[in-house]
Amino acid sequence: MAEDIEAKIRRLRELGRAVSESEEQPAPTPPKPPRRRVSRIGMLREKERKKRIIVGALVLSIIIIGAVISIYMYLENKAARELENAKKAKIAEVNACFKGELANDTAKIQLINAIMAAKSIEDLQKINVKAICEERWKALQEAKKRAEQEKLAKELAQLKNQTKENIKMAFEPLLSVQVPDELKKEIVDTMNSLLAQVDSAKTKEEVLSIDPTPYLLDLWKKVYFYRIDSMPGTKVILMKGNTTNIYTKSEAKEVISKVENLSDLLQYQVKEVQLVQVALVLSRKDVNGGFLEPGDKIQIYDKKTGKRLVPEGYVVLVLFDAGQIQVSETQSKTTSWSSTSSTTTQQSSSTNYSPGETPYQVSQTSQSQSSVQQTSSETLSASYSYSVNLGEVLKAIAAGKIKDPEEIKEKLEKYGWKVLTLEESSNLLALNENTRVLVIVEIPTEFVSQVLKSENSLVIAKLSKP
């Protein structure tokens, strides 16, 4: 249809040009006949006739040109209306496609400008809005994808840097401790391995999955084992908060190996067992009834609070405040004996004989009585007492005032232990429960301050042998 319109417009243009040429170039006239003498009136008529021809031709040309122009204008306006409608449809297509994130895209503006600048429908048809829109959508998605990738890459890089800094900070205390070169190398190699894992991670999830805590827990345990082994002696002190305990080295390692939390592990302190001797004066009932011997393993408690002050200590010496040995004995014997005896005997007999006519009678009577009484009484009474001040005896021995000090010392040797042995065997209490006892104990230095604070409420407990 557009081609038909264009063909008509071309024909109209050619027609207009043909009319114009006909007006500009008059048709050739036949050779003029020999010039005749024409009258003045004839000349005027001839001129008038020519004038009418020219005017007619002009009017006809004007009419033809007007008609051509009208047709041209009509066709031109029709083409313009069709082009305008086509432009509006094209712009609507652009707006329908370029929306949302592409609403202000530069390609949209360029397309609209190109549509508005189009001179013909053919020019509009050359503008492929759909292809350009799809290309822009694809470019937008790719740009968004690249932006997202760049964002993720930036976040991943930041996360990697932060994770590596956290790993270095976590390993810093380990790197500052004094350990053998072999263990130091293991610490450094472990840290570098973790840093390499972070660098090689491709996603944030891989970075977040790298946890140095298990490695730190294992390495710190090895550090604690080294500290325990490096302590002198066979025992060490493990302190955690307000709790202090004494362990053998193997026991201490077992305690450390069972800790599964790094923060809990780092609360432990390993200290050398340094023993000091402390003299305590307590009542007998507060020192296990006095049944203590040098070398016994003990624990010390505060009887007011029930808190264990010393988890482990040893008895060095025990001295009893025996004061005086007092013996008082009274003996009394009374014997009484009484005896009474009485005997009574009576006998009577009668005999009759009749030999012949002369009777013969014999009678005999006999009586006997006896009585015996005896009484005996014996009374015996005796009493004695003695008192010995052991302190004065010891002073006298020290001053050389005892005639035979060796004999006395032999008798006094282990006097307290013998009394306690007799108590155990007889189930009788010989020494008063409030008898003062001087106990010299050997305890770690860490517990001395607590013992001194509770000096008036201490209880010494003897650890039973398994």
C-alpha cells in the first residue's frame, strides 16, 4: 500500500513538471508566412486573442497545479498520518518492553529519538524494538549478575581477610608461649594451613566452615602437657578460678585431656608444688582424734563453712600437751567368817527277861548334848596416789637434774602413741578430747593464707589408704 502511494505521488510530481515545462516552452509554430500588412484593428484583435489564450493557459495551469498540489497534500498528509500512527505504535512497543529496571535506560531514549526521526514507515520497520529490548534485558541481567558476583567477591574477600585476622589473633597467645621448637613448628604449620584453607575457599560457606577451635584446643592441651612435664617433682597444682587441687603429673594430664571446651581449658593454671611447714595448735578432736603419725596424708577443712582449704598435705610432727600424769589408787579388803555347831543325843533301852518264875528287867537311859560357835573377822585397807608433771620432768632432764635420764627418756618415749594405742585396744578414752595437740604440717604455699585466716576453726582430716 505504501508503494502505491509513493507511485501516485511520483506520477503527480511528473505531471506537475510536465505542466510547468509546457508553460515555460511554448510549442513550436509553423514558419511564418510572409509578413502582411495588418490593420491596427486586426493587430489589436490578434493581441487580444493571444492574451486570452495565455490567460486560459495560465488558469488551466493554475487549476492543474492546484489539483496536483491538493492531491499531493492529501497523499502527503495521509502518509504523514500513517507514519505518525506507526511511530506511536512503535513508541508504545518501546514503552511496553522498556519498563521496570529499563524504564530509564539510555537505549529506550535512543530508540524513541530514532523513531521520532524516522522519515518513513520503511525507516520505522528497520527499527527492531524487540531485539534491542531483549539485548538490553540480557545486558541488564548480565550486569546484575556481574554486580552480584563482584559484590559476593568483595564480601568473600572481606570475610577471608577477617577470618584470617581472627585466626592470627587466636594463635597469637599460642605463638607467645615458651615451648620446644618442635611444638612451636607444629603451631606455626597449623596456623599457616588454616590460612591457606581460607585463601583457597571459593564460597562464604567454605570460609565459615573453617573453625580453628579444635586445632587450638589440641595444641593448647599439648602446651599444658609440656608445662606439667616441665614442673619439678612428681606432683603439680592445677588452679581453676577459686578451685585448687594437687595431682600427680599423670592425673593432671588426664584432667586436662578430658576438657572439651577451649575457654574452660584456658582457665587452668599449672603451678609447681612448693611445700612449707606450718605449726598448728588444735584440740585433739580436731586432729582426727589425735590418731596421726608423721608421714600421714591429710586434708584441712574450715569447720565453720565446711570448705576444704588444703586438698593435700603431710604430717611432719605431732606433740601432745599431756600436762601431768596423775594416778590415784585405793585398796580395801574386809574378811568376816562365822561358824556355829550344836549336837543333842538321847538314848533309852529296856530289856525284860523271865527265866523261870523270877522276872528280870534291865533299863538303861543315856543323853548327850554338844554346842560349838566360832566367829572370825579381818579388815585390810590401803590407798596411794602420785602426780608427775611431764613438762617439768623434761626440763629437769634438759637441766641434768635427773640421776638416770636415759631410763626416764626410755619410759617417756612415745608416751602419747602408747596411750593412743591403749585407747584403741581398750576402747577407753584416756586423754581428754580438748587436749591440745601441736601438729606440724607440710602444705603447698598456695593454701597457707587460707589456713592462717581460718586458724581458729581448722579441722585436720586424715586421708584413708585405698
